[in-house]
Amino acid sequence: MFLKILIIITAILFFILLTIYIFASILLNKFFVRMNFEKGNGLISYDDIKDKYERKEYEFRSKRNTLKAFLYRGRDNYPLIVYVHGMCPGHQGYMSDITSLIDRGYNIFTYDFSATGESTGKTYSGLDQQVYDLKSAMSYLKENKYFGFNNVHLYGHSMGAYAVAVTEDDIISSKVCISGFDNQIDTLLSYFTKDKSRLFKGFSSFMIRFKYFIDRGINYNPKASNILKNTSTPTLIIHGSADEIISFENNSINSKKDLIKNELVEYITIDDPLHNLHNSIIASTECVLYQNEIQKIYDEAIKEGHNNQEARNIMLKNIDVFKYNIANEELMDEIDKFYKKHNK
């Protein structure tokens, strides 16, 4: 009798957990949808600049996906930067940053992470997808002897910054992390449970943690702060004080500096109201002001009765992509100094 009850309870528990896992998978798969790069999306494409910037194309595997990679040539005597992009339709979403670094002489190795741009994949697995893809990229670079470069630096923004923060390798001379988060679970929960009840927050936390525990094992939520407090790699952490995506006070890497306490980790906080948001931090003042002008076109279209997609299309028709995407050269100057200081 006791055995039957135990079997029934076990079966019910298994069914509940399976249901929770399936529901969490469906929820996250809908959130982490594939992002294709399409012309006319307000971003600079390589076709817009190919006459000025040389690149070669490569491919490597990251688990089940084939990632499209690119080597942009700078000067022969300059180091290699592995550029790790954030949540956008491939590396071309950051073309103004990339070209700014190339113009300074750096050689850039970058790639479209899983389910973005020219890489394969229907969905990506989470905010830590770049961790796995960057690990695969570093393995690929090792196999190719880092294309002959002696100095390799990392650069990442947003989820790319998180991947850079938790990635360690003896070949890495230094790391730059912009608008990065400390761990993906707290970041996801801040999105899914905003303004929700304590009960909903508790259930969501269990659901997401359970899903990632099953998928990734006991180390399902590595914290950047735990890695950085023991790192021997010089690291520059940059964050905007009013970041609306990754809260500066809560789950940003900067918010954990008291836990990190490592002299090799430096911090820059951007307070300028034109540059202290998640994306404006890497945009020039001219760019931010122009983006504000373009936003007014969208807002006006909404007032006239257009739906979101129609208003977006009207806005995109009026965009000068080069004015809409200009790097924050003052910030790039600081990054340039940091890289040069830490060439091995």
C-alpha cells in the first residue's frame, strides 16, 4: 500500500515538474526568438561600408549551431579584439562601434551569435547564450593560432559583456564589459516579474531556475562577480547610472564591486544624461540627439492613428543610418587607452 502511494506521489510530482519545465521552455523560447538582420532596419550594414573596410568570413560550430564569423582587418601591428555583441540581429547591430575600433588600428574578430544574423538556430537558449558561443569562438581562434596575433582583447556589450566577464583564458590581455549584468536569472526575473505579486515572483523564480538547472546542471547561473573577484585579467567595467535595461543599482556588474574587490578590475560610471542609458552609453551626443528627433516621427505617427508597425515603417523611411549610428568616441578613447595599457 505504502509503495503504491509513493509511486502515485512520485508520478504526480514528476508530472508537475515536467509541466513546469515545458511551460518555462515555451515562455523562454517565445522571448528568445531568432533575430534576422534586414536592410532598412535603421542599422548600418556591411554593404554600406564594404568599400572602406576589408573582412574575411569564417564558420565554426557552437553546439548544434553553425556561427558565421568575420575578421575585420585593421593594422598589422595592432592587436586582435574579439567583439561580442548584445541582443540584436547579429554583429552588424554594432557596426559603428566596430568601425571606430578598426579606424584606431585594431583588428576585429566577431560573429553573429546563435539564432541571430547569418548564424543558424531557431531560438537561443538564454541571456547566457553568448557564454557558450564565446567559448566556441575562443576554441576556434586557438585552432587557428589566433590568426597570428599575439595580443587578444575582449569587448562585450549587454549580454555580450556578461559573456566577456565570465570568460577566462591565458591568451586574453584584457577585457571590456559595457552595460553588463552579474547573472542571468536575476536579470530575467526583473523582466518577467516587474510589478507582479510576491507569489508570482516566487513561482517565476522557481520555474526559471528549475528549467536552467535541468538544462545546464548545478552551475546554471554563474555570476560575473564570482569570476571577476578572482580574475588575473585586467578588466574594465562600464555602466550608465540610469540604465533602463540592466539596473545600475541592482544586477549590474558595477553593483557588485564591493564583492569583487580586485585591483585588476576598474570601473567607469557614465552619469551624463545623454549617455547613461543601456544603449546611449555607446552612442555619440550627435547620435543621441538625432535618435530623439527620429523618435518624434514615430510618436507623431502613433498620434495620427498608425499602429506600432506602421509607425515604425514611417520612422525607418526617414532615417539616415550613419547619423543614427555614431559611436561614442570619448568612451572609445578610454577603451583604447585601457587596451594599450594592457598589451602583453
